[in-house]
Amino acid sequence: MKLKDDHRVRILAAVATRGASYQLLRVLVITLSLVILLAVPAAELVRLDLWRGNHLLLGEPVDFVEGLGGFVVSMLVLWGVTFATNIVVGRFFCGWGCPVGYVSRLGEDVRLKKRKKLRWLGAHLAGAGFVGTFIAAIMAWWVDWRVLIDGSLTAKAVVVGVWLLLCFGGFLHAFVWKFGFCRSACPIGLYYRFVTSRTPVGIVFSQQPSPCIECGACEKICPVDIDPKSLGQPVPGPGEESMDLARLAAGADLDAGLAPPGEVYGDAECIRCGDCVEACRMIFKSRPGETPPLRFGRVDRERASTGVHAS
Ligand code: SF4
Ligand code: SF4
């Protein structure tokens, strides 16, 4: 995985240098996610206080059962929003709105800036600040933070200890697990894989009007190790051949959780992050008048299912 990681970070650096158009949008979406996570307990809409029992619902003190009911309803609303999004755009939430996935990007940002000490330090601080805030937001759903002011020494130590432990998990996610967690271990991601694949909107590969120049940048940058050019194609069964997928199989990472024969390649694994689209655009900036073959768009299922994906 090391070589793959290096390739990805190098192409990310090139994309950033040439003006990454998705960067601002991604920051806005992730900020919105974080604000929602913070706002619910901060506005005292819901809190299930596991430490001192100061449960809240719509600003009023409630008992455990009512607090639990409010918590379940809040989770159902959040789930409904992400589910509706994923029905249309697949695992869009994984690629754009999930703070855990974003922590992997912050880890990559540190590596991107490793040659410039001050910027490297700034990237570390930004990452630590994001992880600390995210963990605090999650914990605020489960504990009344005023315990840090008027709680016992033990209570303060436990709350700070749990926060530090979870922050360490964030560190591991940024620098050790990275997108491998999103690809193969995240329970929410695994759930989305099965319920929201084959969506009408996704990554589209078309060699018209301009052909692919086979530079390989899109494959190398993909954080979940799939070939964006083969997305949506049927995975061949035993004895069946597919030109693109044979090429793919030759370099496929067996850990990538590829769909079994008979299913559609990559639909459930692609987190719709758009990195491949940005890489392709970056390559085509030096080819004025030509159109990058990769883009977000409406997926032609019929065409993909016959294997006539690229023309
Ligand atoms: S959008 Fe592209 S880069 Fe991102 S996961 Fe899907 S295929 Fe890979
Ligand atoms: S980045 Fe674009 S041009 Fe390069 S291989 Fe991928 S689709 Fe083809």
C-alpha cells in the first residue's frame, strides 16, 4: 500500500498546485456536518448524559427513556438525510460529509506539506483541532461538559481520558488506517455499500468527445483502490472475458473489496469523492480544447451493463 499511498499524495499535490476546484466545496460540506453534530447538544436539543443523568430533550430536563427516545429520533433524521442523498449519489456522504473520512485527508495534508516546516506544523495543528472538535462534538451527545467545571476529580479524569483516547484513534485513522478503514471496516460504509449502490448519479467515463490518454492518474489517486474508468461494468464470471476488467484484474488490490462475478464493478465501493475527476481535469488542463473523459454525471446503466462503457 505504501507505493499506492505515495502516488496518491503526489497526484493530490499536483492537483492542489493547479487549483483543486473541489477543495472549498469539500471544506464547506464537512463544516456543515461538524456544525450539525455540535449544534444538537449545544442547543440542548438532545443529550443523553451517561455520567450524571442530566438528560435533555428540546431544552427540558427529561428521564432516561425520554432522552433515549430523543436520541433515537435524532439519529433517524440524520440517517434519513444521508440515506436520501445516497439513494441518488451513492456513497456521497462517505466521500464528502463524513468527518471520519475527512480525518484521512487531513493526514494526507500533513504529508503533502512535509517539505515546508511551518506549513507542515500548521497542517498538524489543523488536523489535531479538527479531530479534537469532532470527538468533543460526539461526546457532547453523551455527557454534560459542565462536569469539567463542577464534577469530581475522578469525573474530570474519566471524561478527559476518554476524549484523549478517542483523539488517539483519530491519529491512527489519519496516519495508519487511512482510507482502508472507509473501504473495508467502517460499519456505516458497509451498510451503504449494500443499500445504495447502482445510483442514478455517479462518476461517468466517456471517451467522447475526447479520448482517454491512459495516463493512469485517476487509478493512482483513487483512495479506495478502484479503477474509475471501469465503474459500473459487469464483473465477469468464471471463463468470461472483459478487456477492461482483465486489465483491472492484473493490477487489482485483493483487499479492495471488489464485487463478486455477476455484479457491477465498483458501484458500492466508490465513495464519490471526485478525486479521480479532479486528477483527470488536471491532466487535461494542458490539452486545451479537449474534454476530460471522467466527470460527475448521470450514469447510463443500460450502456454500462452491456459492457459498452467507453466508446
Ligand atoms: S470518485 Fe473516483 S477517486 Fe473517488 S472513490 Fe470513486 S472512483 Fe475512486
Ligand atoms: S485521468 Fe483521465 S485521461 Fe488519465 S487515465 Fe484516467 S480517465 Fe484517462
